[in-house]
Amino acid sequence: MKAPRPYNLIAELTYRCPLRCPYCSNPLDWKAVGDGLDAEAWARVFREAAALGVLHVGLTGGEPGARRDLAEIVRAASTADLYTLLVTAGTPIGAEGLAPLVDAGLRSVQLSIQDAVAEESDRIAGTACFEGKIEFARAVRALGLPLVLNVVLHRHNLGRVAEIIRLARELDAERLELANTQYHGWARLNRAALLPTAQQLEDAAQVVREARRAGPRPEIQFVLPDYFADRPKPCMGGWGQRALVVTPDGSVLPCHEAGRLPGLEFWNAMDRPLAACWAEAPGMNAFRGEDWMPHPCRTCPERARDFGGCRCQAYFLTGDAARTDPACALAPQHDLVVAARSEAEAELVYRGRAP
């Protein structure tokens, strides 16, 4: 099928990060992936992305603030006329490092916070950083930038959603993303220690409903995790449909983890034009359209909406990326997800300490 127009570029500038979050979506072997693209190479990627129709770029990682040339990269994205969002933990940039990024063309900031309680936030982050994050958030608003707070939810913090919402209001966040953990990367390794109970999720959903009635700001996004929704989500809006990921070494992927799937060939932006990597790479086309779909996806009325669910999740749960995502209640192997809901708690494995 003809490749659709992408709208969003996820630029993974580096996998380096001072935090050690046990739900990090970066690959377990992140240390083996170097920062292969310098600022000039990223500038070319941004120009080619704009020519493809991309409007928005998320500068992420790892921690993009680990790049000493971050301001130069921001300027290149802005020069390419892309809307620039910095996805950051707030460190090592710090409040003092924001102004040069704004001068370079930064338009908005998404800040990750692990919890509303300093001790618990620092425990999950694996380092003392909560107070610095709060200072960073206030600096974002002082400079007039829109602030998005992203809080990954799991068994250990779902009971404090009310406090998290209160903190978002105190920091004048425009949007609060209550992002229930997706079990990829380090989160998959820690699934037993992070999966919540159904009651925790229902209690948190009720808190969100009440908060939304209390006022429009911040906008609150709260989506059930796949393991409890019984309907799969379209991976990144659909495999190779709306978004493309460029990794620190230049690989062009349809989602963060697709490069871990065996037997798929993706191309590198350092070797070929971005347009070819998007439209022609065999891996990009492997799950576009409906021809690849098995039963029950092939005849499901939802197939053009959920695209069969997440290919990476299907692979890591069943061993076959072309199977129906077991998150779907109609999937032949849905029992794998149901069984996982009752897993016993396990000790957290922090990023950087893979067994």
C-alpha cells in the first residue's frame, strides 16, 4: 500500500539518562546504542521530515538534556518549521538551561514526574531529583512555555492520583498525561512489580472523573493500560501510519521497540533519504494495511481503528508479531494477559541493571 503522510517525528537524540526508572521504554541494551547523529545530521533529518509532511517533533531519549548540542538541535528543528516539544526529566538541563533552548526555538515542554511525593518520586527515579523537577516546571511557565506533565502510573503510585492532579494545578500545567504503564523495554522486565489491580484503576478513574468536573485545566489524559482494557490500542496511531521514530543511531522505525522484532528490515537515515526509509523499507511495510492480518482481525469491524493492536506486544507475549495482540478480548491468546493481571509482586529492576 502507499505510505501515508506522517505527522509526528519522535527524535530519540540519545539513550543516556541520569534517571533509572524501572518502566523506561528504552531497550535493555541501551548502552550499546551510541549517539550516531550529530546536530548537522539531525538538521538534515528535520528538513526531510518537513518535506514528508511532518509538523511536530518530539525531542526525546533517554534524556535529551544529556546532549551538549541540544540548543543547536532545537534550532535546526525550528528552522525546518517543525513544532518543537522537549520531552525531558528536567535534568541535567535545569532551570538555568531553559532560556537558551527557548532562544533556539523551543515551543513546549513535557516534563516527567514520577509521583507527587518527593520520597516516592525519587525512589522510582532511582535518584534524588524531585525538587529539581519542580523548579524546572516553574521555570518553564515563567518563560511562557506550555507545560505538559507526564506521570507514568503503576501499582506504586495509582493511589495518589488526586495528589498528582493537585500538583499539576499548582504548577499551572496545560495538560496532565496520566500514562498507565505500557509494558515495553524495562517495564516488561518489571511487569510483575508494576501491574496494578483492577480496583486501583477504577479508583483512579473515579478521581479523574471528579477532577474533570471540577474544571477544564489541566486537560487530563487517562487511558486504561492494555492489560485491563480488553480492546487493543493502535500502536502509535497504527504501524507506519502517522508517526516515525528515529533512534540515536539513525534507525527509522514505526515505533520505539519495532527494531527488536526479528526478521524485519528497517533502514537508517544516515544511509538513505528519510522518505525512502518511511515509504520503502520492508519493515515499515510489514504491517501496513490489512493483508497481513490473521483471524479474528481480518474480519473484525474494528480493524481499521485498532490495526490489530501492538505488533511488539504481540511478539513479546506470543513469539509472533503477526498474531492478534493478546490485549484484545477476542484474541486466541488473551489468556496470557488475563493471567498476568494476577502476577505476584516482584522486586523492581532499575534501568541499567538488567540481569
